[in-house]
Amino acid sequence: MLAILGGTGPEGKGLALRFAMAGETPIIGSRDAARGEAAAQELAQSAPGTVTIKGSDNAGAVAAADVVFLAFPYEGQRSVLEDLGPSLKGKIVVSVIAPMEFERGKGASAVEVEAGSAAQEAQELLPDSQVVAAFQNASAEELLNPNVTMEGDVVVCSDHADAKRLVMNLADKINNLRGVDGGSLANAKYVEQITPMLVNINRIYKIHAGIRIVGI
């Protein structure tokens, strides 16, 4: 089972919907169990066909899953992981977080992280977990629309080969998306920093841009 912490936000809900459509059983985690359950019911009703999506509080979602996605804003990362760290021991933790800030007239810009990236910081906070960085560049709006066929690549970075391969396979389950091996977790910094650029491109062109790695 997949847990998605921050699953009541657009990116988390979108991932939950797409994974459910691909035959997985995601569980949406929230600080409030009722919110997680409400989001799960809403998504299940919007999905084509019959899917299974569950809801819980963060602790319950982590306890039920082997793979845990972090899909909340970067500002909350340290407090959440310090609180849930013991429960995440031995699990695969997928960071979807792209630290950024917004300034009027200038748009989005990347936030510098002392550890190098949000994913590297997560690995420092969770030394007994296998941290993988992925899906930072996927459009939340497109993920949430089951009628949209998504296009593009999901660059996956990790220092744990088996965990990276598993997440690449999850990306491949979403129609027209492809998991691409992005190397070690140190490369997550560059993938995270693509996200604010895409946000600015989307604002300029009124689209939902993604990325494609050519030549593979």
C-alpha cells in the first residue's frame, strides 16, 4: 500500500488518484483523519470506474504502508519527519517536495536548502529509511484531471537502487509517463529547482508544462 502524506493538497490528491487508476491502493494521510477520509471519498467519486482510495491521519497512513510519499509544503518537512521518524524506519520514502517561494512581479523561485535539496534533508532526518526523489515536476492540475492523458518523464533520484527502481515502475504505471533514472540523491537538487521554472512557464503560456528527456 502507498501512503501519501499531505494527500489533501493538489499534488498529493492527484498522485493518489492516478495511482488508484493504475490499480494501486493509496491511503491519504492528513493531520486530521476526517480530512483524509473526506479527500479519499471525493477522489474515488471522481475516478472513472471503481478504485480504492483510503483516508487516515498521517500516523495511521504510515503504519499501513511500505512506501510513503511526502507531498506537503517544504516548510512542514522537518516537524513532520521528526514526529514520524520512528514509524518510517525501514520504509521507502518518496519526496515530491520542491522548495520554492513566490514574489509579486517575479513569480516563483527556488529556495536554497542547506542539505542540498529537500530530499537530501529528508534522508538526513530519516537515516533508517530509503529516500527517493520523484514527481516534483508533475502538474498537480493534470494529475487531478482523470480525463487528461499526461505526457512527460518522472526523473527519479536515490542512493538506494532497489527503491529507485520501484518508484520508476510506479511512474511507468501512469499512462504516458515514464520513470527515468536520475542518478544519486544529490541530483534531486536540480530536479527540484526545475519546478519553479515550470511554474513560471505555466503562468506565462497558460499551460501545464512538464519535462521530457530525449535520446533514451
